[in-house]
Amino acid sequence: MNLEHTTSPKTVEWQTLCNRLGVRSAAEVTHIEGATYPTHIAEIDDLLGGGLPCHALTEIVSAQPSSGGSLLLNCLLESTQKRAGYVALVDTHDHFAPDMVSNERILQHLYWVRCSSTEQTLRIGDILSSDRNFALLIIDLRQADIRTLAGIPANRWYRFQRAIRQHGGTSVALTAQPIIPAAATRLELRHRFHLADLMRETNQLATELAVYPLRGGQALRRLA
Amino acid sequence: MYAVIEIPVMALQAIYRLKRKRPSGPIAILDETGQRSIVCEVNHVARGEQVEVGMCPAQALARCGTLQVLPRSLEAESTVARLLLLLAQTLSPRVEQTAFGIVTVDLRGIRMHTVEASADALVDRLKELRLHARIGISDTPEHARWSALFAKPVLYVQRLDNFLKRVPLAVAGASEDLLDILKGWGIHDMAALHDLPREEIGNRLGQRGLALWDTVAGRQPRLLQLTETKPQFRRSLEFEHRVESLEALLFILKRFVDELALELELAQSAAYILKVRLKLEDKSYETKLIEVPEPSSRARTLFRILETALDGLQTKDSIIGVQLHLEATEAHGKQGDLFSVAMEDPVAFAETADRIATIVGPGRSGSPRMRDTWRPDAFRLQTLDSELEARGESVENASDTADSYRGLPLSRFRPPRTIKVCVERSKPVRIDSGEYAGAIRAAAGPWALSGEWWEPAPWTREEWDIELEEGGVFRIFRQRSYWYLEGIYG
């Protein structure tokens, strides 16, 4: 049987309207979501099918102290340098230690914003989410007041997520509790590092990060 | 081949450019430069109300009670004439300023299909500058001038005989008596005149008739008196009314930037500093110097930088005048290095950085660099470089160093938090910082650190790395008998 595919005028009109409004079909969204940003941390890259999802916001929860949040942050900075890109770090309460990166050249790729409040962090995040120069945007909210974070309206996070999607960047939010409703992927760091680990090689420690998916990612789909 | 670019009703259009909203209804432009004020231009609505050029204001208002009479602005017209001249030079360097608002361009040696496309683009660029123009293209300057009168907005005369049938004799610029004679013969358009034998015209009308016939036939095209233009990177305006909002100021600056970008383009230059000088009502001046991160000649980019820099501008008095001056440098084409890291849009980043600095304050954003000292947490912030060195080298070095790097990174508290520490046998056994408290499972230290003894404020401290029973690895230190929590490892 010879099947002919024809497009009705209504379909054409609908597609034109979608293009004008910037509405994407499910297939297009799946294609975009297929792109990943490798972290060079085997555990995370395997779990998420290659790396952090591009055009999306990933929330990484490190609820306990010394569970690897700062180690992960430094790994992300290093991976951006390897990709020859720029990374922006929005540091809610000015906790980042530039003297703790493995190589000072990494700092050349880093744009660090030292905020003093959660509100300031969100404003800066909004601005940076629309700047195409940054391959990765990291928002460190680990020390932010949890009540303030809980009081942020969900639509603000969704608006931020839309800006990330529109401008094609990758964004990571480090939090102490699962708090971002718009996060496409949510991971939790559960390993506890010990004093003796301070004498071990950093690269080796990065392989021991215990990452559990809470939302999104291949692993979660596998679990479901 | 020649092109004539004309801006019809130029005085009106020059005035329209000054207004944020284009005025509607019957409008007349009043020329007050002579001994008596007369109407020098009217729009089509006013013309429909029988208001004519040459009337005095009282006569014009008597014809149309709702007539808006606007004063002529010679300054605005000069700007329009200059813009026209600059844009005409994008077609060819051989340009003549034929009249105020009319330029003739010598297109000989230029391919016609290129000219037609350029003419359309030129009309669009003039529209962006809020000017409506018409362009006529033909074999001689005169024919081009006449074709501009019929252009909508571009007319390229390919068949002269057909075109001449449309052109009345009156536009040829001949004297009244000569025109009357020709009308008496039944000659009303140029094609009819062109059909008459040249010698017979010469016998009956003499030299004047021959000159007219030659002009119509395109026998003796006149030589153009070429005009040279020097780039001017400065624009200024004194306001009629004082300006109290940024929006109104930006409207004027947008116009300036559009005009100056054109000057830059033609001079093959790029602006690297924007200097805005505001004249205030108390006769004082306020100047703002704005550095352009990547020299540019693009109007949109320059205006975006200007807009960001002036955001939140406060002056001590109302603004009554503004001047914009550009410092220009030679525009360099740049080819990207295959192995270097470069920003996609450095200008956009400069704008982003400005906005961020406004929110977080100075010295709170940038790219960190370590200071040459052993003092903990000694760093400085500098502007993020828009271009970095070769990728291969940096990655290679990065991996070498990363392999040998040991330990967990620290998340610092700035400033370090004061804590209570129980010490037994010179070793901390318990801490209490409020948020983090409990017995210490393991401790490593002490590490005595000191430095800058030659400075007025030398530093010395005793550091410990500790792990709490409940979990968590921390760095604490003792300085002048006080204990501090410096950060959390991990």
C-alpha cells in the first residue's frame, strides 16, 4: 500500500504559530534534553547518561557537612576548564575558597559573584542565566537560610529554568535540602568524608562521591 | 550612471526626528530666519486644508484653525543633510551635495545589480534613522534627479523614452517664457520636446532652447562638484524644556548613537570610550566616561552600554543639554585562534558585569587570583578575560597539577566564626559554634603559621583540622588566644 504523507493547512498554521511563540514539540524537547555537560565524575556521568543535562537546572543536595559538595564544585570548575569554557559561580554567602582549587589556571575561567543574601543570589542568577558566555552557571545555596528558600515562589524558579532553557546553558544549584521545584534533575550526595581523607589525592576522592538520584536522570527512570 | 537621493519635505522630517511621537494632523513649518516669518513646508493634511508655502502664520491659521505651527530647526536639518551625505558615500565616494536634502552620486564603474540592492538597503537604513527618502537612478544627473521625483522609493530608469513621457516640462528648470512658448506649441512633457529636431529648436529658441533639449536628451551631463566629509564623533543638543527622566535622555542619546555609528562605519573606526556631558540647569556640567570593553561601531552595542551605564543616573539638577563624544580607534578585524578560549559576546558580558556590580557592590565580583603570600584566603578579584590562552597547554598543566593535589576543598566562613573550644593536653576535644557543636573524634595539628612580620600587621595562627563525632571535617584555628571556625572541608 502506498501511503502519502500530506500536511493539512491547519497543521501548517499551527506549526507557524508554534514557531512564532517559541513552543517546542515533545520530540524537540527530548532532543534538547539529550545534550549533556560531562562533569568528569564517573558516578554522575554514568547516572545521568553522559553528564549534567544541558538547557536545564540540576539540583545537587548535600545535606550533611563534608558530603562532597565543595569537592563536586571544584570538579565542575575543572571540567569547564577542560571544555575551554567559562563558568559563573553565584556564591550566596561568600564561602568559595579560590586557594583550594587544584590548579590556579582554573580560576581564569571562573567568574565569581560573592553575594550576601539569597535575594541577591536570585537576582544575579536571573542576570547570568541570560548571558550566553557561560557554559555553566553554578548557584551555591548550601548555606542559605532554608526558610528564606522555602518562601521563594515556585514560579520564580520556573522562570529561571525557562531562561536557562532559552539561552542554552547548563545550570547547577547546590542546596542543603531538596528545595527547587523547577529542577529537572535532583541528585543527593550521601558520602561522608573523614579527617584521614585530607591526606589522599583529590582525584581519588572524587571517584568516591556517592550520588543518589532523587529526580530525573536515567537511573531514576531505571528505578521506576 | 548616477543616483539622486532625496529627502522630501526635509524640514518636516528633520522636526519629526526630534519628536518621540510623530505628530499627526495638519502641520506647517515656520521659517523665522528671514525678515518676516513664513510657512516653508506643510504636510499633506495641511495642504488639503489649503495651507500653502509662503503664507504668514496668521494666513495659515485662518485657513486651518487646527494647524500646528512648528519652528524650523536648521540644526536638525544640517544633521539630516550630513546623514544623507554619509549614507550616500556607502554607494560611492564620488558624491555631490546638490541641494539641502538632495545628493547626487556618481555610480560609473559600479555594477548595476549591486547598486539596486544597495539603494534598497540605503532606503531601509534611512528608515531606521526615521527618514523617508526616494532614490532615482539614471544615465545623467538630471535624469536621475527627475526619476527621484517619481521613485517609490527607488526608480531605475532603463527606457528613457518611456520615462520622459511622464516628466512634465516644468521640472526641467527652464525659464517661464520658454515654457510658455513650448506650451503654445503643444509641448507638455519632455518626450514631446525630445522628439523635436535639435536644429529646429536651435533655430527658433536659440541657445536656451538648445541647452534645454540637450539636458532632456542627456547629451551633456554636467560634472559633479564632489563633496568631502570628515568624520565627526560628537553630537550635542540643548533642550527646549528641561529633562527630568532618564527615558527622555536616552531617546536623544539613541539618536546620537545611531548617527555616530554611521560616522564610525564610514571612517572605518570603532569607539572605545563614550563621553556623556550633561548640562544642568544651574549651569554646571556632569561628565560620565564609559569604557567600551571591545571597541565597536555597532549602534545597538554602543547604545546598550550607554543605557546600562546611565541606569540609575542621578543629577543634582534638571538636565538642559547633552553632548555625546566618542573616542575612536582604528577598527581591526580579528580572526579567532583555533586553540584559544574566547567569549561569545564580550560586550554582553561587560554589560552583565556592570549590572552585577551595581547589585553586589564594587569588589564583590570578578575572576579570583591568588596573592603572592602564605596568608590564608589572600586573593584579589580582577576582570574576567574575554580571551584565554591556548586550550591544549592549560589542560595539560591542569591535569598534571590535579593529579598531585591532595585533600578536600574548604568551604570558608568569611569572616571566620568565633567558637568555644575545650582543650585537653593541648589538644581540642570539643567545639561549640552554635550550628556545629560536639565532641571531636579526631584532630590533626597544630600547624603554626605566621607571616608578614616585616609589615605593621604581621599574622600568626595555630591551625587544627578536626572531625566531629557526629560527622563533618572542619578547620579551626587559634589566634591571640581566641578560637575560630574557618570552614568546612568537603
